[in-house]
Amino acid sequence: MSELEPVIGIDLGTTNSVVATVRDGVPRVIPNRGGLLLTPSIVAVAKNGKRLVGALAKRQAITNAENTVFAAKRLIGRRWGSKEVEDARQFLPYQLVAGPEGNDVRVQLGGRTVSIPEISAVVLAELKADAEAWFGRPVRKAVVTVPAYFNDGQRQSTKDAGRIAGLEVLRIINEPTSAALAYGFGKQMEKKVVVFDLGGGTFDVSILDIGKSVYDVVGVGGDTYLGGEDFDRRIMDWLTFAFAKENGGVDLRQDKMALQRLKDASEKSKCDLSTAPSTAIHLPFLVSGGEGKGALHLDKQLTREKLEELTKDLVERCIAVTDKTLRDAGLRAAQVGEVILVGGMTRMPRVARAVRDYFGREPSRGVHPDEVVALGAAIQAHALVAPQPKGEEVLLLDVTPQNLGLMVVGGYFNTVIPRNTTVPTSQTHLFTTVQDNQTSVRIAVLQGESEKAIENELLGEFILDGIRPGRRGDVSIEVTFAISADGIVGVSARDVATGAEQSITVTATSGLTEDELKRILDEQRDELLERKQTTREFELRRDRAMALVREIDGLRPAVESALEKSRFGKDAIQKAETVIARVRQAIAARDAGAIEVEEEQLDRTLQLFRALAAGGPMPAGG
Amino acid sequence: MTDRYRGFTFDEAALREDVDIDVDRRREILFAEAQLQKWTLWELLGIPWNAPVEAAKAAYIEKVKVFHPDRYPAKRLGSYRARLERVFRRITEARDVLSDEGRRVPYVRQTAPPEQAAAMEARKLEDERRSEERRARLGRQNPLLQRVGRVKELVARGKHAFEEGKFLQAANDLQLALTMDPGNIEAATLVAEAKRKAAALKANDWFDKGQQFYVIGRMGEALSAFREALSSDSTHVRAAAYAARAALELGEVAEARSFAEQAVKAGPRVALAHESMGLVLEASGSKREAREALEKAIELDPRLESAKERLKKLRWSFLG
């Protein structure tokens, strides 16, 4: 088992991320180096220029809001100028700018302009490092999850993030599918399952037909802009409004630090209300009251009832999307054999109740909503690299979430591959020249539901050039649109008459260009060199520390016999053991700094042992 | 086992390719790939013609276990990856077609074995004949259907009358049809139009009658005729305007005023209405307003001599 190289599954969430693996046939979550299962998907650059990830980044978010990037998942693969990005700009405390081509979104972080995949890559690299510390060996391959409703650009950018983080992304899989996989793993069930996944930033619903170990997705739906953060924002708006009313129109949104505290308090109160009927929101010294006046405090009581009233339409939207997805799949609520709740937001009693009322059955509580997605990803990763026990081979049959098509004359959208088509899949389309000696054809490829091309997401423009000259209508180019198991779109073209491959140039994508990706990877290589230096430093310190440990161990029998005769220092052995355990831990975590700290302790222990073994007087303070 | 492949020549190069797939599986994949276009979707999934949807789905799952590339984890697949994907795509298409009611039915018919096809065609014709017969029989027996027939008849008659300009008759027929079948949209839309037109016709009749009395000075009869006209069509401007004058002649200034107001309201751009208003105002002593009303009337219709006369008098009296 352990001869195989370790593989991991990563749930790269809007608010939190989780990494998991399959060990001895059992999927399990890998704790991070802080000992926690959830790592906040937050990246920051501290005032001293240090890069912070996860809990460390979250802890300083209040005092360093402008250089703390959260919810990057909402921006990944998005087009600059899109409605979603414009909305996000309104409430994100960090600054967004357009990419060099004007297509994608970048953030200003620590005085640098950083692409979103790079931000996500920092989180992925952190999880990779956590896994490496846990396995005690390098990890290179991973399955990463995305919301089922993510389009090609968002998937591609997520895959780029994996590459930047130094991971080979074996597969991008859909979060609800992943959840179903974890739910059904090893149970040999045969039924229709609905996964209701309301996470931090996105809402997904998927319907699967599980036949023993084959997971056949029969329908997906969702809203990439509906999640826990919208619920938080409702509370924030309510608090901001009430605060302005009570304090003569003071607008909290003008103060970034206050806004961040408000956001944290809103999220916390929402979580509290999942178990308590009412909660107090208390934020002392929130903003200054103006010249000559004291600071203003916020003190509010929020009841569950009020929260439900504030977010009523959000819950209704979830149910409407669920209903549409079920109808598209030709299913009635009563035909569903199980409903699985995924995502932290499903802890809200009103959400669970709405699901129960719609399906007329109690949703499954057998899976942990925060961990289940990562566990499923780990199962899939394992299935893609390791031979499976006979009869239990896991197989995912996922579908495309949106129609894939082309812009045709008149600005209409012509579907080439309809949504809910099982992937991998492909379709060919014939293009004929419309002018004499036409040398190029421009094809706009889009994804979406609208009949009007401009209302759909533009994946990119493909330019077929170098077409052989001929009379109009005489030259036909066969273009193949393929969607991989990752849900990523590929386009290839062929001259029908000659069979020659046709060159394709892709422009106007919403992600990183290949050149840019290369540049980033090159920069990383430089960083790797730096890291190698730190590796050398680590190895040096480790060897020194281990030498000390060996010497201490060597003195141990002499010290023990010396102590038997002495009334003093009975706990010396125990103290030494504690120090040595800490050293070993620091070595396992490959933390040179921590070893350095322990080195001093080791030195003192060794001196003590030497003194005791020699039977001499105890050193002062020993 | 080998009988399955009788008469089929395998691509030796593909059989010898350096990949991690055993020879039996290679044969299975190569054979399936070669049959993709030849086989019906039924044959592809290995199920009999017209097998139920559930059977198609179950067969698909079994086939997928062989032909999905993911079933060969960490194996070198070489050219077989593309072969597997081609077969996978086609069996997925087979499952999609055979489990979708809309696409399945034509496909069943299209792929029917000859004797089945003949039988199906015969059954289809028989079904059509029977349902025609059944409809006719039901029509004779069922009071509900009789009623449907009656509604149709009424709507047709109503439409005919409407076209001929017999709006009252049309309104009657259509209203009856609508009571029998409240959901009949055609009757509902037409009946409103017919009623409106019928009312307008009636109002015109009464107005003509009123005019006749008015010119011969029988103001009482004229006024009641105008009133009738207005009760059918309250927006009949001329009826209101003349009703105001008749009332004025009878010395009923208050009533005259309300008719004049009704006239102006129904026809703010009709000179006659403003002239009537001017007369009423003059009679009630509001000379300035009377003058304004008359000026308005002349502005709307410069040829209104009677109003000019009035205005001249009013100007004189104002000066005097």
C-alpha cells in the first residue's frame, strides 16, 4: 500500500479548504500543521512583507484588510467587467484590477499585482505542505474539486492554480459528485441521490444514479453566486443600516477595518443561530465618533427569526434551482432515494427545513458537511492511481453543467454540446468558407443557457488561420469540440478535403495565457532554489539537533543510576523526554525555526546530564 | 469466446502495441471500435430490440466498466485511450437515446425487424381508426361533448352576426356561449367588442331621436332621448352636449351644467362640447369662464359661427 506514491483530494473552498487521502482503504481528512481539519482559504501579505496563509492570514485580516485576500474562488476564471466581478468589487476590502489583456481579474497584494490562480495556488501549496508533513514524504498528485456549475474558464484556472502549486491535477471533479462519492463509498447502494450543496460562495445541486460503485450523474444545476457569504452580507447590511440610524448616519462601509470586524461578527452570529435561538453582536470601539467624541460601539441582538426573515429569498432561490434541476432530469421529488446536505450553510435550520419540505423526507445526516467533499476527492484520486479491489472499482460518470455552443449569424447562440451530457464527450461541426480565398475563420465559443450569444459566457475566440485558398464554399473545415472528464473544453480542427490539422489560436480567455503561466512557473523555480537553501539550513539544524539527542541518549543510563542515589533532579529524565519529543516533532514538520528554538533546550539538558552522569554538583537552576 | 470475432481481422500492430492491457481486453476493445457504425444501439449495448429503458441503463453500466478510460488507473493506454473514448462516447449516446422517451420511440420504429415493423405499422393504423371512431361515438353520447358542439355553433353564429354588423345579436350569442364555456377565449374577447359596438349603435339611435325632438322644440322629449343615449354610451359627446342645451332651454341650469361637464370630459377636443359649456356658464352668470369656453370652442373649430356671435355679445357686455 505505502509503496504507492501518496495522492490527495483537495476541496478548495470559498471560505475554507480541506485536504484528504485514502489510507488502508479508508478515506480520511489530513489535519494541517496547526492540527485543524479546516484551513481558511485566505492569503495575506503582512506589514513586514511576510506571506501568510490560512489561519494565520485570517487572524490578521482585521488589521490588514487591504492586503488580505479571501473568497478568491468567487473571482477565479471570471472575466473583468462581468457582473459578478463588478458586484464583488463593491464589498471586497482588497483592490481588484484588470489583467494585462483586460480580460481577467487581478488583485493588488503587498504592492504586487497577482493573478487569482496564483492566490489559489498559495492555498493549494499550503495544503500540499500539510499533506507532506503528515505523510513525511513529497506529494505530487491531487484531485481538486470545483462547484458543478463552474464553467470552462473557472475549471481551467483552477487547474492552472494546481500547476503553479506544484501539483499534477489528476482530475477536476464536481463538489456534489465528490460528496456523493464519499457518501456512497463502500456501501454498494443502488438509488437516486440528490446532493444539495450550499457552501460559502456557491450553490450546487446534483442528481446521481448510484449503481453499486458506478456514480452516474443525471443532472446538475446551481448558482455560482449564491452562498453563505450572501447570508453574511444580509446580516452586515442589516447591522450597517441599524447602526447608521442609531448614530446619525455613520456609514460603516467607509471604514475597512470596521467592515472586516462586521463581516466576522456577522458570520459568527449566523453560525451561532444554527444552534441558539438568539445571539448578541457586540463590537466595542467600532468606529470613531468624530471630532471630540468617543468611539462608537455596536450592540445588537439578532434572533433566528430575524435572520430567517433577512434571508428568506436566498433560501427560496435554492429551492427554485433544485426544482428546476429535478424537472430537467425528468424526476419527481418522491423518486429520490436520499438527499445529502453538503456545505456549512446547510447547518442553518431554515435551509434544512426547506429541503425537507420540498422532498418530503428527512435529509441524510450521515456525512460531515465540511469534510465530505475532500473525502470524495481523495477517493477519486485513489481510484485514478491505484488498482481497486474487484467489484468495488469506483467510476464517476459526470456531466457538463452548461450548454456549449457557438455564436452564429445574428448574434444567436447555437448549442453544440447540450448540458447534462456525460463527459468525456465530443461533437464535430463543419465550417465552410463564405468568401473566395478566405484564409481564416473566427469562432466564438460560449457556454451558457441563453439564446442570445452575448448573454452567455465567452470561453474564448478561436481563429482558424492558414486555410488553403479556394473558391468560397469549396473549403470545409471540420471543428471538433471536446469536453474532457475535467469538464474542460478543447477545440481541434481539420481540413476535410486534405485531412490536414488546422492551426488554432485562442484569444480572449478569462484566465492566464500559456506564456504567463510559464513565467509564473519560472519564478517559482527561482523560489524553489531559495527553498532549497532553506532545506539545506533545515538539514544542518536537524543533524546538529540529532547529534545532541544521541549524546543525551548515550548519557541516559549513567544519569539514571546517578539519580537513584540522589534526592534531587528526579524529573530530569522526564524533562529531557519532553524536549526530545518536541525536537522530533519540529523535524517531522521540517520547521528549521522550531528546531532552532529547541536547540537551546537540548544544550541545557545535555549540560545537566553531563553534570549528573559525572556525579558532580547540580548546575544552578537545574 | 473466439467465435464472437469470427471473420474479423484484428489490427496486428494494435494487438502488439506496448500498453498495459491484456490481449483479451484488447480484442474486445478493437472489435467494439470496429463495429461502432455497423451496430444498432441495441447491439452495441448487447440487449434485444425494444428492451425496456431499465435494461438499457443496466447494460450501459456494465459496458462502461469495460470501456471507460478511468477503469485503467495508472496504466499505459497508448492508442487505446482514444479507442476507449470513442466506444465510450457511442455507448453513452446509445444509453441517452434509448432512455429518452422522445428519441427512443422513433428509434424503436426505425430499427424494428421487418416483421415487427409491419405489425407496428398495422397497429398504428388500427389505433388511428379506432380513436377516430371513439371520438365520433363519444360525440353522439356524451352531453358534455354535445355541449361543446353547441358552444362551437354559438360562437360561429356570433362571429357571423358580428361581421354583418348585427352587434346586438352577436353579443347575445357570444354571451350565451361564454356562459356555457367560461374558458372560451375566442368568445370572451369577441363578446366585449360586440357589446361595446352594440351599445354605441343603440346610443346613436337614441341621439338621432333626441335631435328630431330638439329641432322642433320639444325639449322634454329631446332631453329624455339624450339621456337614453348617454345611458348606453356615457362617452357620447354630442348627446351630452345637446342634453346640456335641452336642459338649459328647460331652465334646469344645474343639470345642464353636469351634462356640459360630461360632454367636455368625454370630448375635450370637441368644439360643440365647449360651446355647450359656454352657454351653460353664461346662463349661470360666469361671464369670464363662459368667454374662455367659447374661445376654446372657436379655437377648436373656427367655423363655429353661433359661438362667434355669442362671444361678440359677451365681449360687449363685458365692456359695458
